[in-house]
Amino acid sequence: MRRLASLVICTLSLLGSGCAGLRGPAPLPLPAVFSDASFAPPPAAVGPEQLFVLSPAMRAYVESPEFATVMRKLGPERGLVEALYTKGELKLEYDASVTRNAAETFDARMGNCLSLVLMTAAFAKHLGLEVQYQDVMTEEVWSRNASLYFASTHVNLSMGKRRTAQARGVTADERMLTIDFLPPEDSARYNTHTIEERMIEAMFMNNRAAEALSEKRLDEAYWWARAAVTHLPNFATPYNTLGVIYQRHGDVALAERAFKAALTLEPESTIAMHNLVPVLSTLGKAEESKALAARLAALEPTPPFHYFHLAMKAMQEARYREARDLLHKEVRRAPFNHEFHFWLAIAHWRLGEGTAARDALALALDNSTTRAATERYSAKLAFLRSQIGNRQRAY
């Protein structure tokens, strides 16, 4: 059974869908969607309190003579970008496997885009800059972990001097410097809308819930999702995450309640619909399930991973040419999914198309989102290149 969740891990969330779903008050009194007694208490504090706190190492960094020199030369906005991302001293890596707070990101020297946004915002606030967050209206990027499917969205931030220092005739946008972890040629193509810091905090907690869920830590996942719902009750995504947690925990009636709450806030959420259909069926509500499935099919006739699943069946049955063609379709509509490129490489290799296999595997490597995936694809690509080289020498 596939279950869908959403994360905000940047391009670089089936448990919730980005920033959509801010439509009025909470759909239910909050106790109606919670079941605290069903889950063990969290082992550590759950909430947004530590998101922007500077660690001693971060304070030492911003108080260093080198950092001060850059600030004097370039000013606080551009100086911060230079210090964090341009000079390369921190050697930050992109890693989508865990959403970290500001201090954790600095300590690990890696994070997804939400983690990097949090760290940058923490430094900007320390320097007295105003921070503004944007939801970037990119296409959702899908990934999976076993039977969990995730739709990822993207956020960035802008920073600048406080409004009291704003020059006459200068708009807010003109005085703000935007930092985006998409390549400039990509980020310029997409519209954005401003979101509150409270939304960023709820996104962080929802991500933590989804990550715990993917590792089968249901108790921890529950408390993170609960915290996200409590923090921003009119945000649809955490309700969907909570529903998946209940579903995996065996609390099907509560899962129905949570998914319907998500749909109250975001009536055309295909993610929540997809999750609710089997829940209704399990509860014996066959007609309601059938009607919702028909509505879902009308909204999304070809769901994410549709061609991929057909391709996997074709691969199992050694129909490699058909698998290759199906994977090409999936790659065309989801070009940033490294798994699609990887399996396309395998299909090409099985067909004796070595160069195409190498090129597809190189794209899998380019689009990998975790250190583990990068290392795995790098090793496979090196092996593939050696095999192609051996073949060419043999000829």
C-alpha cells in the first residue's frame, strides 16, 4: 500500500504539500485529531524553540576577525552570503536525508534547503537584518522510501536592513537580497509568495515528523506532527502527515479524521485523497471510497510514479525495451528524480546501450539528494565507465 506525504526539503515534501492549504481556521477542534494516550512521550523536546539559536561554534564564527573583515568590505547582506556560501570555507553540502535546525546544520556542514534557510536566517537575525521567507512555486519533486512517497517543495529567503533604514522611494523587494539554493537560471523561472516565519517553523516540524515516520519511529513522528498542527492549525500538510502516522499505527478512524481535516483546508489535495481512499474502504465506507477515487482519477489521471511502476513490472519480466520507454516518460515529467535516471540506466545497460546507460547514471548522480546516494551512484558510474572502456579496447 502506497502512502503519500509532503516535505519541504527544497529541490535540492506523500505527507503534505508545501505551503498550500492556508484557508481559514482549524477544520476541527484540535483535540479531535489528537490521540496522545496512544503514543509514548517524546524522548526530547519537540517544538520550534531551537530552530534559530546560535551555537557557541556559530558565535565564534561570526565574531572571528575574518568574518568581521568580510562584513566591513561587503556589508552585512552580501558579506554573509560571501562568508557562508561563496568563499567555500564551510564546505557546505546539500543533503536531503535530515531536516536540521540552524546549529545542527552548521555543525554538520550539510542540510536540505530548509535547513540552509534556517541557518542563514539565524545568522542574518544575529546581524540585525530583516528576514523574509518565500515559497517558490516549483513543480513538486517526488521521491520515495519503501512504501512512503514524498512530494518536495522549495523555499528561499531574502534579507536586508530593517524598514526604518529604508531609503525613500526604494521598494521592499529592491532593498532585500534573495538567497536561493536553486541555480539562478532555475530560480528566476518561478513565481514566489511571502510566507510567515511561523509557516517555516511548521514546515520544519512536519519534515521532522515525516523523517521519523520513514524510519518507523511512530511515537516521535506523532509528536512532531502534533506540534506542527498545534503551531499552525490552518496548515493542511501536517494533518495529512498525522493521518499517515495513524494509518501505520492502526488507528484507521483517526486517520480518516486527519485526512478529512486536510481536505477541508485544501479541498483538491490529491495527496490527501489518495491516502483517504483506502482508509474509507477499510472502514466499510465503500461508496464514499469509490466516489473519492473517481474524483481523484479525474484530477490526476496519471499519478506520480505511474510509469515507474509499470516499468518495474516490465523489468521483472525482462521486457527491457518497454521498461526503457516507460522510464523515459517518467524522466520527462520528473527530471530531478535520481531514482528514475538510475533505473533508466539499468534498462539501457540490459539492452546493450552502454553509452546511454552511462549518461543516465551520470544524471542520477547529478540529481542525488543524499550523501549515501551520491556515493552509491559514483561507484556504479565508475564501474560502468570501466566496463565501457574495456569493451572499446576489446574492439
